[in-house]
Amino acid sequence: MPQGIERRYAPTELRAERKDGATMPVIEGHAAVFDSLSVELWGFYEEIAPGAFADSIAAGDDVRALFNHDPNYVLGRSRNGTLRLAEDEVGLRVEFEPPDTQQARDVVTLIERGDVSQMSFAFAVLEEKWRIDDMERYVRRIMRAKLYDVSPVTYPAYPATDVGVRTADGSPIFGDIPEIPADLVQGRQVAAGGDQAQGRMDVLRLRLAVAERA
């Protein structure tokens, strides 16, 4: 997986809709939800701003629908119209038409049975904003992102327990792990009555904790 690409999981459900006369159903759902604070990630929380994917969609970025982020399981592609992406009031809406292949039929069966019901997406951050909220938590707000793929997933992973899990291509399941800006950590330490040296130590501890769990 290229450097700078991250993966996240959306707390929404997939649906398979069969239309009259169609061999394969249309799969639809949301791969990302706007303005929804994540669980704690690597010492921080995260949210996605409305419009974060608008430029990527408008630019016609060549996005794939995969199964479990595995490039051997292609279910749709935006460039040829079998994958459609749009932003709505909920988040990043995904709709794709899987091919009539045995692999895709197996995935569709899993979705229709409810065995696979959630989605993930791969992206690279183009613009972000960091803050400390009223509860003294570090919050990363993703303002703009480039999309790479969206994927129905068997096991939605959570950073607290699954940061070391690998995907089919051997890459970390969450992709690259972002770091809290050092000046934000140091500024919070100083505001709390500490000093910059202590703030730097906090930054190093956070980075070490992430490295040990990766």
C-alpha cells in the first residue's frame, strides 16, 4: 500500500437491493459518516467534515470497490461507472454493481445474509485541522481527502485492539498512522502548568506507544 494512505471503518450498514431483471443486486451504504466523533484512535479522536471528499469525487479519481481491501476482489470501479460515489447529509454514499463472477456472487451472498454488513474506505489526507476540545481530547478533523477504495469488510477493526492486524497484501489494516502535532501537545502541557520539555516527552511517549502496537 502506498505511503500516506489510511483506512477507517464506518458504523453504518450495507444493503443489497435486487432490481427487476438484474442478475446481480446493487450494493449501497455509507463508507464514511460526517461530523461523527470516532472512538479513541492513537491518543486522539477523529471526525470528517462535510465536503471532505467533494474534490476527489469531482476530479473523477479512479476509486475501486474491493472486498476487505483486497485488490484481487474488485467489485466495482468509479471510472467505468460500476461504482458511484456521492456526498449526502449522512456522509460518503457508496453504490456499486458487482460483476457476475463467482467471487462477487459469494460476497453478495454474505451481504444479503447479513454476514458482512459494514464498510471501510482508504484515503489520503490533503487537509486537516487539529484542536483540543472541551474534554481536553486531541481531535483531528479531516477537511479534504483523496479516495482510493471503498470496501465491504468482514471484521471492522478497532485501533485499541487491532492495530497490528494485517490485510491480504501484508499492509497494516489501518494504513499509515497519523501523529498528533508536537506543538499541540506541548501547548497543552504548558497551559496545564508544565513546561516544553515535559511536552516533548509526552510526544515521544505517544509515538512510542503507537510504534509498539503497530
